[in-house]
Amino acid sequence: MRISRDLLVGMLLMLALALVPPVADAAGNGYFAQTIARAMVFGMAAASLNLALGYGGMVSFGHAAFLGLGAYAVGMLMDAGITNGYVQFALLLAVGAAAALVIGAICLRTSGLYFIMITLAFAQFFYYVGVGLKPYGGVDGFTFRGRSDFGAWLDLGNDTVFYYFVWAVLALSLLLIHRIIHARFGMALAGTRANERRMRSIGLPTYRYKLAAFVISGALCTVAGGLLADLTQFVSPDYMHWTRSGDLLIMAIMGGMSSVCGPVLGAIAYLLLEQGLGAVTEHWQAILGPILILVVLFARHGLMGLLTPRPGANRV
């Protein structure tokens, strides 16, 4: 079986991520592993967004709502004493899918700029709901102790175990997305993105395909939000702010929307740049901005496109 270059680079990326904890321990820098764990969580969120954006053509500016929804779900359950991880993550999938179904059913009645603005409005709605939750800290958010409990065989209280748990969930999510886009469903979704009117004319229910993709995307992003809450043991309305949706879009575009693993690479690069530049100057955004412009201009398929070049793909 022939392995594509995209798949090969993705496998090498996941292998490199698996080697981070022992390398970080050997270097005496355990904090680096925590940084990469955070990058993997946001990479999963960006990859879920890319299912709707890169493969479905749905420019959602409200995916931060799902990220925050997952974080608040885990945080509230932990605060209420419900620590069972199986219950928490089953609830995450159900709540995320239900929220995405309602939001998608409304937003997909529109397209273009209207779709962008309505998804943004939903994200801001959830943001202000979070701000209004005074028992949970309101605008300041709240902290909780502990992580999801999956039994003695999976002690997420151990940072290394938790790192590999995040790695495994990310790998399963990427595998699911890979299977989706290479199935008939993915082909129909790609055709809808390219020319929805033509796909409708041959009898394809494009609305249903787009809604299904949006629901899967939202559910995966909600799981990423739950992992983020477990990682930081902190929940804040800022997770749902529209700027966070912008961060996810940047990660997907920067890494490459034409690749399953591209958004993960983009998330790692974005967060490492943010951390590195932030240590040098408080005006790090002024440096990051031109870097992103250069990536868009000279790497139209993102960083993954530079690693797996296509003929003429990166020409300006």
C-alpha cells in the first residue's frame, strides 16, 4: 500500500509528539511537555474546525463556543463532585453534538458573510452566558482540583500519563477525520464545497452533508475543550471569546487546510511563536502578524505544504 506524503509527514509528526516527554525529562524541562500538551489540545480544536472549514467550505467564526462549552462542562461536573471520566466525556460528545446540531441547523440556512456573522454571534452569546455565571466566577472564571477519573489504570493526575492521554485522543480524532474525508461522505462534502449548486442539481442533499460535518466538527471541538479544562484545571469565558475562534482559524490556515495534520502543526508553531516572542517583547503580535502574512503569501498550503510540496502550489 502506497503511503501519501501527507500521511507520512503526519505519522512522523505524531511520532515526534510521542517522544516529547522523555526528551523533555532528559533535558530537565518538564514545562515544555506541558506546552506541547496544550498545543495538541488546540491542534485538535483546529483540526475539528478544519473539517468544516477546509473540507466543507464553512468559515465558522464561532468554534470557540464549542471549546468553551466543553471546558465548562468538565469544570462544572468536577465542581459538583462528578469526576468519572467516562460520564464526563460521554456527556461532552452528547452536549457538543446537540449544540452543533442546533447552531448548524440555523447557520447553514445562510452562506458566505452571513454564515460567518451568525456563527460569531452564537460564540459571543455563549461568551456572555459564561460571563453571567457568577457562581462560577463570572468574567474571571474558576479553578477546580483534580482531573477526570478513569480508574486506577489511567491516572490522569500524573502529567506524563495525561500527556499521552491527550496524544491518544488527538490521534483518534485525526484518524476519524482522515477516514471521513476519504470516504464517500468526504467526497460529497468536497464536491459541495467546490460547487454546491451542481451537487444539488444531481440530487445530493448538500444541507444534510454540511450539517453532519458541522456536528462532527463541533463535537470534536467540545472534547478538546474538556481536555483543555483538565489540562489547566481552570475554566474562563475567554475560551469562548471571538478572538479564540480567530486563533483556531489562524492555526488551521497556518498549518495547512488541505491536510488532516496541518492544523496540529499550525497550532504547535503558533503557540511556540507566541511563547517565544512573548518572552522577548510584550508586543509579540506585531511580529507574529508579518510572519503569518508571509506564510499566507509564500505557502498557500501552509506549513504542511512546505513539507509536502505540490507542483506550483506555493507560487505567488
